[in-house]
Amino acid sequence: MPAQATVSLEKAKKREPDKASIREALGRALFMSGRTLPARREFAKVVQIEPASDYAHFALALACERTGQRARAIGHLKLAIVMRPGTEDYERALERLAG
């Protein structure tokens, strides 16, 4: 129930705004509930807090794709792939966007 999870996660974010795991979970809940723009903002913050998180780059790429930022999405997918080579989800997403 992603929409319901966002309520608790928003509260947690207010208590710990620089905690990447909370922001990632909130981004996922927002993304799954169709709120792509706020999800993109959360994933961008996660990338800012933890720039070496391959999953954060991947999630940000998917949100960028859905909000029409194709070039930005491709860039974050390439970073995710460099950080974690051989991850099929990352590679398929890049093929879909760059193909």
C-alpha cells in the first residue's frame, strides 16, 4: 500500500531529513503510487546524500524517464551500470532508453 506508506515516511523524513534510507523508501512509495515528480525529487536527494548508491541512480533514472528527462535518465543509468556492472535491470532500462 504505497500511498499509505508515504504518510509515515513523510513524518520520518521530517525527523531525519538527511537519512537516505528513509528518502529512498519514500521515493519508492511515491513512484509506485504514481507520484513521479515528488519521487524524482526524493531520489535526487538520495543521490546527493549517497552519490555512490547505484540503486539511487537507477531509481532516479526511472523517475526522470517518466517525467520526460530522457538524457538525464540515460546519464544516471550509465552511472548505475558503472557502479554495479552486470545488473540486468539497469542494462535493460538503458537499452530501452538509448535504443
